[in-house]
Amino acid sequence: MKLVYVFDAYCGWSYGFSPVLAEVTRRHPELAVEVVSGGLFTGARRVPIREFGYVQGANAKISELTGVTFGQPYDRLIADGSFVMDSEAAARGMAALRQAAPDRAAELAAAMQEAFYAAGLSLSDAATYRRIASGAGLDADAVTAAFGAPAAQTAARADFRRAAGFGVQGFPTLLAVDGDRAAVLAVGHATADQVDHGLAAFGAATR
């Protein structure tokens, strides 16, 4: 059995779920975690952030429910309104980081969201991945090269297909997967205890 975490790096609810996922992985070191990027802001949704008028209200609710905080540099991006969130670029970045340290994918996904939501850094910028890689003790040159390589785009699009294959319609979605069986443990928001309850039920059903 493993966990599959389907998130979007530009999704505030995924940012809010990061501490829960960290607690779940701490409680269950025996479970591998596969991180799959979703495509929340692609195609016609790649527009200036001011087009999404609900963002500030949603962020206030995310902070209230999860305790995460949004940094001043990010708040300035919201106030300016011209920043464009590009989920394909973020998925390429996740693919590059995942390639460098596949067993640390959940940690690196959280680092990406900290870079955006706390530090206000663009997830379309190779320099952001250099910073994340350096902070994680990874080969920064290799990660930034991978971010710009065609294989990262291929991996990003494969992630989008995989997310769709799981039937994911909202981010984040955490699944338990055992062979060809899968169960949804959380969508949007859940506590670590709620995830544990779902894991126990899934484990009992597969025995």
C-alpha cells in the first residue's frame, strides 16, 4: 500500500494541507508517498491572478481552518494582480525535484508551496527551483537543468493524465492505493486523525 498525493502547487488548499501530509507521513514511515501534480491553472485559466476574485477570501478561510500563513511577498502579488499562475510550469518543477529525490517528493512539494505562498516566488522561474534544491541539499544545477528539459514537460502532462485517471476533481486529494484498489482519504481539508481513520478502514477492507 502507498499514498498518492494529488495536488497543485498553485492551490491554496494544497498549501493548507501540507502540515497534515507531513504529520501523516511522520506517523506512517512505512508508506511510500507518490506526488502527482494536477493542472488547476492551464489553458484558458492561465490568466492574471486578479481574474480569480475569490482568492483573498479563500486564503482567509484556509488560514482559519489550517493555521498556515501567507507571506507579505505573496500578499503583494495578490495586490498587484498581474501574476500568472501556470500549473504546467509548476508541474515541470515538481517533476525535476521528484527526479532528484523521489523519496522526498512530499517534502519538496511543500517546499514549492512555501516558495510561492510565503516568499512570493514564481514557480515558472528556474531560480526558484535552484533555491529549493539548495535548501534541500540537492544538486541545484541538476534540478534547474531538469526543469528546463523536455522530459519535465512530458512528466507534467503524464501527471495531469494520472490525476484524471484517478478521477480527481479537487485539490488536494489524498488516496490510499494498493494494487488496483484505491480509496480517497481526503479532499480539500482533513485532519491527520481523519486520514488515519480512512487508512485503517482501507487496510481492513483489503485484508
